[in-house]
Amino acid sequence: MNDDSTNQIDAERLYSLKKWATAVYLCQVLAFAFAGLPLLVGVAINFMKQDEVQGTWLESHFDWQIKTVWMALVGLALSGLTFAFGVGFFILIATVVALVYRIVIGWNALNSDQPVHE
């Protein structure tokens, strides 16, 4: 194989993986409408494709997306456990704001073909 065909294959591979990362961000957005279930679908995609993004700029997006799900799950669990004490509502609001922030930051970086910087 010559360098041009190798570069073409790499570009196609990255484009395909970028579409997967976009699908995961979409799942994270859809989680607001479908009781969080798409969040689990998205993180399953992250884990299935994680080896393929190793060493690429998309690796940071997959790590960001996985951490976003963990943050959301912990926040929602803490909110549920403390709702009766009046604190849970504030934890829920903070979790939703953090989730929206992480989706916006990640998706903007992805659309700019840039890694996510924490």
C-alpha cells in the first residue's frame, strides 16, 4: 500500500469513529427526553469502540463521554438519596447543569475536530 491509500483509510476510519462519537453525544441529549436510557446506550457504544480510538484525538471524547455518564449517574443517585431531606433537588439541578455543560463542550470540540481538554 502506498502512503496515499493508507492516509485515505486512516481518514475514513477517523470519520467513522467521529460519527460514533456524535451518536453518543446525541444519546446524551436524548437522555433528557427518555428517562436516561439513551445515556446507557451511548456509554455501551463508548466501551465497544474504545479500543479503536486509542491514540487518536477522538480518544479524549470517548473518555469525556464515559466520565460524563459516571458523573450523571452519581449525581442522580445522590439526588435520589437526599431528595427527602430537601438537598436532592439542588443536587439534581447541579447534575443537570453539569451534564448540559459537558455535552455542549464536548460536542463543540468534536465539531471543530479538536480533542476535549479537561
